Amino acid sequence: MEVKIRYEIEVPINSSPQLLYQYISTPSGLSEWFADNVNSRGEFFTFIWDDSEEHARLSSKRSGERVKFRWVDDKNADTEYYFELRILEDEITKDVSLMVIDFSDEDELDESKKLWENQIADLKHVIGSI
């Protein structure tokens, strides 16, 4: 199995951290921009896109700041891969950014980054940050 590489993307978003947190931490918020549908049962989340379904566990969160979802296998056991969404706020300017930390196969890195950029564009549209 090929080892995936970790990467980060940071995108400025014209939003309050509190509003943005609702869109990155709740099934209803995530289903508006990240996946076609998102369901949760306790700490386990199901992300649905077209005909595919992925399962993850909310492994950590800090209210108003970040969420981290760890992908799980068919038995709900943690895998080594995760994605994390962090809200960054500049102390002086109060500018807000969303940082994405994710993993990708090396040959799909550009495609993965573009996918995140498109999803974040959808997020900006949903929250009126365009």
C-alpha cells in the first residue's frame, strides 16, 4: 500500500470564527458544502458523495477553533489518516482563515488540493463570504 503524504491548505474566509465553526463541526453544516449528506451517530460520522460513503470518527475538537476527523475502517477502527479543519484568526487584523490538513497519494496531490479549494469555494458561497 502506498503511503500518503500530508499537506496543508490555508484559505482566507470572510466569516466570524463562531459561524464558521458551525459549518465545519456539525453534520448539517458539513452537508451544505463538504459532502452531499453527512450523518452522525455519537462520535462517528458518515460522509456521502454520489454513490460513495466514507466513515470517520470525530477524534478531537476545540469549540470555535478546530475539528479533526480520523478515517475508520469497516470495523470502525481508526486508520492512520485523518483530515483536520482549523480556524485561524489573526490577533491584530482579525482576519479569519480556514486551514485544511489532509493526506493524499503523491500522484493525486494537485487534484486533492483543487478538490478542497472547490469545496471551500462552496463553503464561502453558503456563508456569504464571496
